[in-house]
Amino acid sequence: MLLHLSTWQEVETYLQTSQGIILPIGSTEQHGPTGLIGTDAICAEVIARGVGEATQAIVGPTINVGMALHHTAFPGSISLRPSTLIQVIRDYITCLAKAGFSKFYFINGHGGNIATLKAAFSETYAHLEDLQLAHAAKVQCEIANWFMCSSVYKLAHELYGDQEGSHATPSEVAVTQYVYPEAIKSVLISPTAPAGHKIYSANDFRQRYPDGRMGSNPALATPEHGKQFYDLAVEELTKGYLAFLSQE
């Protein structure tokens, strides 16, 4: 059940049996020579919808611009500042909590969002208490990073070894190839890329990682691999969402 394709009456009926909602969040940022700029949002969205179908949960609209300031020296990348993203998340949750939702399961596709999301949750809990929302104490938020699922990590290691890298990875590129096979990019790239440098400013990032990759070889990706990663992530996060719903 997709929130944006539902009526308010349907959402009201849903809330009579469940107060859980899945919110996909990603980023709009460069992913190397062959990765789509929307990779993180695409992966989060398709996996979130799969989990929603498996659990009959409502899935909110994808938050497709995240915290990616370190990628903004590459054309096409868009980022919110951490402070802005915190406010966006707080306002999303506040509106939905007022409607009766209390369990917010964020399926995340971008590592750069993690710290800001955790800060946003803390800000939101305090904000809801300040508003004296009736069920503020019941509101809970959780981050589920699909790329950190144990089954996904294991398969990525088996398929790609050290060439999985940590950005513009073959695993995430494979998922986008599965979802959008018509958008597969074929570019000759080196099998090796710089790795191990800490992340500072956007210009420093581009200097250290000139083609945008961080130790990865996305040329290894295939749509068939993407289907495998999708299935594993949906299975593992379905269990995670249901466990989250059941906890007090």
C-alpha cells in the first residue's frame, strides 16, 4: 500500500489495525562512471515497496535527497545540509504521528544519512514531547540500511570480494540494473579505484576519488545479481520490520 496512491479514508482505515509505516530514504549523488545518480533512492524505494508488499504495510513517498555534501563537486549531485535534513525528518514524522502513526521504519540506501537520521530521531522525540502529543512516548523510529543486511553483505563478498568497495559498489549498481535495465551504462573503467581516504570536503573528495568510486568495481554488476540482492534485502528487512512492530 503506497501512501501517495491512497486516499485519506484508506489511511484512516489502515491505522485501525497498524500504526507502522515504512519510509524509503536515499540520496541524489554521483555513483562513479557507470552508476546512476539516483542509485541510493532507487534501491531504497524498490526494496521498501517489496517489504511493504510482504507485510501489508503502508509505504511513504521516497525521500530522495539526503545528506551528500561530500559528493557535490560532481555535477548532478544534490544534498541537504544535516540541519535541513533533520528538520525534514522531524516534520515528516510529526505530521504522521499526529495522524496516529507511531512506528517509523526508515529503509535507507545511503551511508551518509545514518548519523543525521539518528540525530533527527532524537530531535523528533523531544519535539513531540514538547507538543504534548498524546502518544508521544509510543513513537519509535528505526533505521534499516539495506546494504548492511548480513545476507546482502555475504553475497557481495562472495561475488566481488574486495572489489565491492564502499561507494558506487557493484551490489548497489546491480540493484539499479535489475530495476532499470534500460538505463544500464557501459563505460570502460579500471578494475581498481582509490580507497581508504577519510571524507572531508566535496572538493577534497573529488581530488582523492577522481571518478567518484571508492575502491569499487561496478563493472562486475549484472541485473541477475541485482535480483539476488533485492530478494535477500526484502526477506531480511521484512523480518526486521515485523520484529520492530512487535517490540514495545
